[in-house]
Amino acid sequence: MKSEELYALLRRRGVLWPTAEIYGGAQGLYDYGPLGTALKRRLEDAWTAWFVGRSPDYYRIEPSVIVPEAVVRASGHLENFTDPEISCDRCGAHFRAETVLEKVRPEGVDGLAPNQIEEVVRANGLRCPSCGSTTLSVPKPFNLMFDLPFGVGRDERAYLLPETAQASYLAFARMWEVGRKALPLGVAVVGRVFRNEIAPRQVLFRMRAFTQAELQIFFDPAEPPGHLGPRAEELVPVLRADRREQGATDTQLVAARDLVAGGLPEFYVDHLVHMLRFLRDVLGYPAERLRFFEKSEKERAFYNRIQFDAELELESLGGPKEVGAVHYRGDYDLGRHGAASGKDLSVSRPSGRVVPHVLELTFGVDRNLWALADTHLRQDGDRTVWKLPSYLAPVPVGVFPLIAKEHRAYAERLVADLAVAGVEAAYDEASSIGKRYARMDEAGTPFCVTVDGGTVGDGPERDTVTLRARDSKAQERLPATALAARIAPTLRPPRPGPG
Amino acid sequence: MKSEELYALLRRRGVLWPTAEIYGGAQGLYDYGPLGTALKRRLEDAWTAWFVGRSPDYYRIEPSVIVPEAVVRASGHLENFTDPEISCDRCGAHFRAETVLEKVRPEGVDGLAPNQIEEVVRANGLRCPSCGSTTLSVPKPFNLMFDLPFGVGRDERAYLLPETAQASYLAFARMWEVGRKALPLGVAVVGRVFRNEIAPRQVLFRMRAFTQAELQIFFDPAEPPGHLGPRAEELVPVLRADRREQGATDTQLVAARDLVAGGLPEFYVDHLVHMLRFLRDVLGYPAERLRFFEKSEKERAFYNRIQFDAELELESLGGPKEVGAVHYRGDYDLGRHGAASGKDLSVSRPSGRVVPHVLELTFGVDRNLWALADTHLRQDGDRTVWKLPSYLAPVPVGVFPLIAKEHRAYAERLVADLAVAGVEAAYDEASSIGKRYARMDEAGTPFCVTVDGGTVGDGPERDTVTLRARDSKAQERLPATALAARIAPTLRPPRPGPG
């Protein structure tokens, strides 16, 4: 589906809509409705099970989204978290430099200095995208953070978190005390972050407030975390930076062991594979649409030693889009916060005092929610079916009375019984069973249960119901009391195996 | 326990700590660590099961925490969401008027106009609490909202949500379309809200960013939601406004039916009882420490027609503290947003077009997390035991190898197997079994499992483990494979019965 079509469907079904919709919306802000809220929750749970569940020394925390200025000064965000912005002196509109240069430089402006951007503008006689005049300003850095007047005097400055990672770095010293005082130590956050984007767009892909799921793994560089073990033969789809510089644009399938032989650290490749398996096996993205896009030294943030972005080809957005990334950040983060706070963030190791290095696994929750719609919502004849795995389905079960008046009481009790057994079900009595199936198919519900005359009667079908599976359309008759045991195990997200 | 003692314990165990602790913290901001994050999550789930689970027409949504200015102008927050503030002309310190007047007016300043507050200051010769001089300013209103420079020109204003309720009102029109187009319709939000408090204090009781769980029930005043039914005889602890005005301070136990006979609407009393049962039966607060404190017309916000605050006597804070409330807000909210947005928020009803009324059930998640520590953490001889119900316990199960070297592999596999079965367990091999029990007791863990020589041997105890219950201290031997089925049902929060 095209982006507009997909967005219209998600809006109609109450998955999401623009914030303050009755006031005309607010650029770059969205509200999740009932289906979106449940899907987002399950996506976050699946991420947590897969990434945080990998080690008993990995923990999830919930930090404040406001931090004092000292934090973003030390992290470098105050100085560097900027996008080059160009405004029009005539009409007053503001643009990301990338947008103004789009036609002549589709690869973006990463790595260009403001004067280089200006040169491109002049050389090509670029005009204001809004009013068409040639009165474009000199590019200047625009800080993407939201600042707050903090405290009563409104004289302190505080900032909304621009990335969850900072909160994990701040927590390291406390988590070292709370945990086993052992490395690797993982600190994960699933939480909101905020960026005053110059040009929010593509719905959930560039928002002003969004949810990240990030795991920071603190480790001793002398004992890096992770070995490939049985994952050595896994084929990883990569587009390497050196090949790109020679003009290549095709994805190669390279065995994990060969990536290591080619110079990438084993622990890093191990986490690429772990991310790949999450995207492909847990979320169910088609393997052929996935690739790991390596950022060159010029393209990546200076503190990142290695960076591969996980990209997914999206029909709705017409190309590969970043949905996650693996960053090897070295000791930059704890080094900076240690120096700025005056708190020694090194820890005692066999080799002496060590400032832990950081491997960051990052994942965009909203983007992936959109991607789950893009990749899993399909036309199947005249049905629109959202083929979500059961453990991601917002509503796992639909319960229908065949005839509302006669079977309502039984069906409602069944919904309550399933809830008590940990299986959430939605009751629906409106229109024909076929239409109810169709509504549930579109909402991603994997199981539908119908209560009928046999269920409430005295014959051999008493207390049995019809269970219909979304994907196979198979129907079967079974005791109502057997439903929970049948369905509940499919609702738990996969966890990584040992090793 | 006293507040400082309780806070020290919670901090040491990694339940929570001040935000940016290594920088000296940030006033009124806290981060939740692993235990706090899990407890908060379960508390939110229990709230959702109890309140949103009461009707298939009640839904949970996840809105943006940033809203455009038009929203807070219409809601009245721009004009009225203020605290009277007094500053000192000499030392520059700022105070809530309440704080300056504390000794002469312990009942607070609700309902006093700025000139009345000033009169109290002058009449009593009050001095600056910080420098002691008599140079206190005239009280002036201080708006508690955080405003953001929004957009590239930084010329639009946006605000951090001061209460989740507004997001539900904004969503009403969309939810009407998405739902069954029927009243009552419930829209719940569990989410962060933000207030630039003049004087944050009492740890989780006055924070600058905190989590509310709120359910807005939209209803037709001709058909109000809820009947007492079997709840008519429930004794509700109340302190009525009229009795307070006559000087009474004692809580009365009044049957629900008598509150109705005395003039409160039945639907309102029904929700008081529902809230009471949640606090007493689900969260397990001692009944004798709970009361519903009625706000008089003068004390409550002008749009509230009826307001009872749920208060809990807290040892740590030395008195009754608000932990939730039931507000009958009439048609104020949809009326204001309808007029300001130009969108007709009335709906078609048998009696014609009706602007729905709102009953608001509000609950402070952080405050209740603190309250669960205050009320459930106990000294039992030399044990410190956090007697949380299983469905609220951050870590439901501890798994211990009796001898790490010999039983580790089995115990680790057991942790993984329990996780797959939906039961989260923590592995602990450090120090004696007794010390491990003690650590788990303090963390609120209801079940501990020990793997020993019998478990891994070839004798009759093969594949059996010892299960120890926190509260009874009873131990029993059972097959490892039977654990999940024994424990899982205790982890699901109670749901309201039918009717």
C-alpha cells in the first residue's frame, strides 16, 4: 500500500491519529488509539524479551524524560545535536538544508559543512521551496532539542531527552552498585524522546516525540560480550561502506564468520546477527527486504567506532528505511560523563581500572509499528488481512455470539474467563459473522471464537465453540474450557536460545 | 518507616533514585531502576485490568505528551493552572505561598485570593523561610505548565501535558467513530504528565514529571453509568464536606446505599466503591488507613460538580495523602473543546443531541508505588519483608542453585523455562540460601525455588525442587515442571466481577 492509503486505514481503525486532531493536528505528533496502544505495548514486550532477556545482567529501567543542562552539555548534544537549516528571507519559511538540496543532492547533506551547503545552493541557483524566490539564507545549525524553563525562577535550563541512551549512561554508577558488579552489564530503556524536527514527515518516521527501545551494553574491551558460536554460519545482508564508496548499491549476503574474518570484531557481528534474527524471525520482516547499511567514518557520529543501520525496504515509503542500528561507541559516553560530573565511572577489573566501553542496540518503536503495517497488511482476495504473529496482535481473540440475543451472556462470560486466564479477547456482536471475521482480520486478530446454539444447548456440542484461525481460515470445534490453554502459549514472544 | 529511611532502602535496592544522580540530582525528578520499573509496570497493569477491564466499551490509548497551545487555552490551564508564589526581594528565593504560611495556616491556601494571602503574611509578620528577612513579595500566580518553543521559527508554543485527561477529551470524537458509537464510552490513559512545581518534595508525592492513570467515562446524563447492585451494602469510609465545615475530622463508615439516600448520585457512589475495592482489595492497603475526603464547593475546581479524594494514611509522610480521586466534571470539558475547536462534540441520543458528561477516575501511579512501599514493607523479626501481592511483585520468583558450581546449569535452564511459560524469574547464586531469601524478601518476591543435589541426581528427588513461600515461610518439594502452573495464576491481577 502507498503511504496515504496505509495511513488512512490505520486512522480509520483507530491505530493512530494526529495529536489534537479536532484542532487540525500538530505537526510531527501522533496519538495511538486502542489497537495502536496494544500493538506498541506488545512490540515493546517482544523487544524486551529478545534483547534484555539475553542475560540476567541486563536490566530495564524507566528514567525521567527531563534532564538538567549539565547532562546534554557533557554528552555533546548542546553543541552538536543540530541539523543545518535554511530559511527564506522573503517568506520566512524554514527548511532542512537536505530538503532544499533534495533534487541536486539526493544522497543528503551528511558530512557537509555549512559553507559547502551554501556553495551547492548558489552553484545551482536553488530557490525557496515555498515561495520560489532566490532569497535563501546562509545555512545555520538548528539545535533539535526542546529546552524547558525549569524551576521557579525559570532561570535553570532543562532539556527533554533527545535519546534514551543518555539516561542509561547516567544510571551506570547506580546500576553497578545494584547489580552484580560484573561486566558486561546491560541497561535498557524503552521510552519517549523528543526532537524539534525542522520538517516532520512520513508519519511515524520523523516525529517530534517518539519511542526508542535501546540497550546499552557496558563491557570491558579486554573481554568483549558475545561469541558467534552456532551463529557463525548465519548469512547477514550487508552493504559495506568501502563497496559503497566504489559505487556499489547491492546488498551482499555474507556469512557472519566471514564478516569477522574481514576485520569486524566478533562481539559486534554477534549482535548484528541477534538484531537480524529479531527483525526477521521475531517481527517477521521478509528477509529479502532487510539489509545492514554500514556508515563510513565520514557519515557516522565521531564517537561511533562501528555503525551499521538496519534498514527495511518499505513499499509505503518507496525505499529502504532505518528501523534500528548497532553502534560501537567505545568509552566516549562514560568518559564524558565521568569528566563532567566528577564521578569516577571506571570500575575495577583484573587488568586494573577500566572505563567500560558501550555497545548500543537501538530500535525505533514507532517506525517498526509502521513497518509492521507496511509488511504484514495484505490484500488476500477481497479480504484485508493484517498477518501479525499472535504475540504482536493487539487483540489476540475475537469472541462472537452467533445470535446476539441468545448467545450474548455465554459469549460475554467467555471473554471474562479468557481474561482471567491471561488471554485478552474482544466481544463483537454487530452484523454477520463474515463481517466480524473481516473486521478482526484487518485488526490483526489471529483467532476468532463463535458461540452458537450448540454451545448453549443440551446436545453433544454443549460448551463447545468454533475456533477459526485467521491465516489458514481453518475452523475447528473444541470445548470452551480448552481455549486458553490452546491460545496462551502463542501469545508469548520468542526468547533467545542459550549461548 | 520514616520517609528518609524508606527512601534510602528504595534507593539502595535500585527501586528509584534521583535523575542525573551523578550530577547531584535534579529537583523533583526520579529514575526508576529495575525493581521500580517492574513494580510500576505491574501496578499500571493492575489498574488497567480493574478500571479499563470493567467494560468492553472502555479503551486505553497512548497520546502525545506535547499538545499545541490551543488545547491548554481551551481547557483553562493557561489561565488557571497556577499556584500562588511568593519570592524574597532580598535573597531571590521562591516559595509556594502555602510554604510561607505553613505555620499560621496548616490547612493550606486553597480558595484564598492573592490579596488575602498577602494579608496573612503582613498580619503575622511572616519572614522569608530562607534568609529570614521581611522582604517578601506580593503573591502572584505562577503557571505550573512547561512550555516549549515548538517548530523551527520557535514562534509556536506547545505545552507538556499537565494532566492526561485532556488527551482523552481530544480523542473523544475519534473514539466515538472507532468504537460502537455508544455511551458510556471510556477512554483511559496511563502516561506522563509534567508540572513545574515551585517546591517539589516528599519524593514521589510532588514531582515535576510523574505518571497518572486516568479513566474518563463519557456518558449521557439521562443514563448515567453504573448501578450499585450487590455493592449497595459496602461500607465506604468518608469525611463529608458539610461535617468538616462543622469541625469534624473523623472518618465515618457509611453504607453505599446510604450515601445515595443522602443525595449523592448512584453512579457516582458506585465508582467510589469501585475505587475503594481497588485500593483495599487489589493493592491491599489497610482498610482503616483509607478514606474518601470530600472537597467542598469552595475547595474543588469550579468545573467539578462532585469530588472525593481517596486518601491513605502514610507512616512515612506522617498523615493522610491523596492517592486517587473521583471527579464528576459535567459537560465542562467537551463543551470547552467543542467551542474552541469548532468541532461539534455532541452525539445523537434518544433524547436528541447531547454533549456527554465526564466522570473522571484518577490515580497517581508514582504516589501509589511509594504507598505500596510504605504499607507493605515490614520488619518481621530481623527480616525486612515487602509483602506485595504476587501480581504486583517486581520479580515473582527467585531461583537459587544450592551449590553454584554443581547446580548452576540446571537453575539457569529453569529460569529460561519459566520465562518461556510466562513466569519471570531472577537467578541468584551469591552467598548463603538464607541471605538470598533475605534479599528476595526485601525485593517483594513471593516465591523462591532452590535447585539442589536431589534435583540433579538420579534418586527419587530427581527433577524436583524446593519451593518456599515468602509470607508463610512454608517449604514444599515439587517437580520443576509443575512450577509454572502453580505460580502463573497468582501473577494475574484481579478483575472486577460482572455487573
